[in-house]
Amino acid sequence: MDQQESIERLSARISGRVQGVGYRHFTRMRAQELDLDGWVRNERDESVSLVAEGPRYRLEALIQQLRSGPPGARVADVSIQWSKATGEFTGFTVRH
């Protein structure tokens, strides 16, 4: 397995106008298109959090999508952390 295919975990926090604009469902659809596993949810401070696992190059493609978001979203910041994948997820879901 080359470096491009290594499975990693991305944890991200997105701030700005990202609630009430379909951001979670946008993220779920993009993650599913990229064949990533994990979840996305709204936070009480009006940010959105997600955890995704998959090949690093696909996670980096997701980050690019997160920076723009759906129409109506205004992303102020995307903070990311990388760690080792745990393999605990099957599919990508919206958490409530």
C-alpha cells in the first residue's frame, strides 16, 4: 500500500454560517461520493463537527469541499486534526 492509500482519520470543526443551510447533508453526500466513513453533526456553538476515515487523498478532497460548503453557507474556518483510523464506522451519517 503506498502513502496515497493509507487510511487515516480526519477530525474537523467548521465555523461560520454553517447551520440551517444544509451543510450536514452536503457533507454527507460529498463524503459518500468519496467513499468515506464517519459522521457529521451540528454543535451548540453553531459550528459543525465531523469525523471521517479513508484514504488521505480522499479526505483532502473532502476538506476542499468543506471550505466552500453548499449554497447559502459562509465558511469562516475549517480546523483539522489528523490521527490514525480506528475502522469503527460503516458508511457516513448525519448525527443529531
